[in-house]
Amino acid sequence: MAVCYRHPSRETGVSCSSCGRPICPDCMTPTPVGMRCPECARERTRVTRGVRSRSAVPRGTQILIAINVIVFLAETATGAPLGGGGGGTIWNHGALFGPALTSNNLYPIYTGTHEYWRLLTSGFIHDGILHIGINMLSLYFVGMALEPAIGTRNFVVIYMTSLLAGSFGSLLFQPDYPTIGASGAIFGVFGALIVVARYRGIPFWQSGLGFILVVNILFSLSVQGISIGGHLGGLVAGLITGWFVLEFDERRHMPAVAMAGCAAVAVASIIAALAVAGGHGLTPNGFTI
């Protein structure tokens, strides 16, 4: 196992994407082109392909992508069209829809009540092959940048917490519209990536993260059918949980406190989502992603 070139006592499986030197989590600087060592991050050097060891493979990212793809195939098998448009057994029973979480009986198409699982399952359902393709490509790139920096456990916890916070955001803005997609969780991963860059001393705008964030927010605000509440909810949760992980797990070596903080955000998101899930009795004529 290689050791960090700046901290010889620390083993690592991650190498700088520019110079190829092994780097530990404290020396990793996330950039749009992969992890870099502090020197290369400051110099903005040309990227060269390095060898990634087996321990650096982003297992959590791969597993989450696999789960999303499997669910999408199951959607298609149970009646959802590949081109999108909603429908099918899994879509109908898994999409996030406020009144389905409560005892509201104003929607005969959704006959279930207290279907709390929708807060989670909606984040793995997608509307057509284009929707899942864009989301999984985004998850791959942000996961490849974040997971090696904070570890698989922390990455998955941030992803799932952001998913739940995204569900709360969607219900807060549009409880009467069914919502699906992994976008809220992906925005959360991006938020955590911003926190990592901040702790590594990388300027927000020079890293390219600021530009990407502005573009995504403008896209969410301007395109019809996008769940801006879900995106913002996930982003805020990612910023908070990312801070817990970086501050208490990496800096203070108190992983239990970091996990407790993330758990508190997840629980608060669930409670808040149920509080705003009633809806207003309007007939939904579409859905958001």
C-alpha cells in the first residue's frame, strides 16, 4: 500500500490526477478533473492519467448507480414507458406524493395512506431513459470526486440524508405534485463537495464549483417540471452533513458525532416532510423531477 507523500505514516490508495503522487484525505483537493495534491491544485497543472488502486474505487457510487438502474428496469417491466411520462406499478406506488403520506382521500388515483416509504423510494425512480441517464452521469462525476475524499460510509450517509431532505423540499414547495428522481441527493453530494473544497483551501470560483452551482440553480429555476424545492433541500442538507463529516470526522476524529449530526438532519427532514405533506386537494396534472 502506498503512503501519502506529505504524511508518510498514512497509507492511501488515491493518487493526484496531475502528478500521480499518493495523497491522503487531508491532502486531497477535489477539482472538476479529479483529486489533486495541494501543489498541483495551486498550480492548475495539466492532467495526466494515473493508476487508481483497488482501495480507491468508489464502491458507494457504483452501488447507488446500480440500484437506480435496477429500479429503472423494474419500472419499465411494470408498465413505465422508456420515453417517460409516468405510470406503472412501481411509479404509482413509489413516487413522492404528499397526500399519499397522510390520510387525505381526495385523490382516488392514490388510494394508499401513510405510505411513508415514498420519502425514500422516490429518489430511486426516474422518468424515462434520458432522465436516469443524466442523473447517473452526474452522480458518477460528483461521486468520483467526493467519495475518495471522505470515504464510502460518509459518502453514502450524505447521499441518503440529502435524498430525504430533498423529499422535504419537494413537499414544501409542491405537495400536490408527484416527484421522482435522484436530483436532490445528487445536489447534496455536490454541496458536500463544496464543503470539502472549502476545507482544502480551494477558492470556490477557481475550482469551477461556483460556476457549476450557478448553472444548476438557474436551470432548476427556469425549466418547467423541475423540483426546485427538492434540489435546494438536497443542496442544503449536503452542505450541513458535509460540514459535520469534515469538522468532526476528519478534523476532530470524532466520527460518532459526525454520524449523529447527519442522523439529526435526516430525522428532521422526515418530520418536516410529514408536517407539510397534506396537500391542498388540487388535482395533479403533471409531476416534477
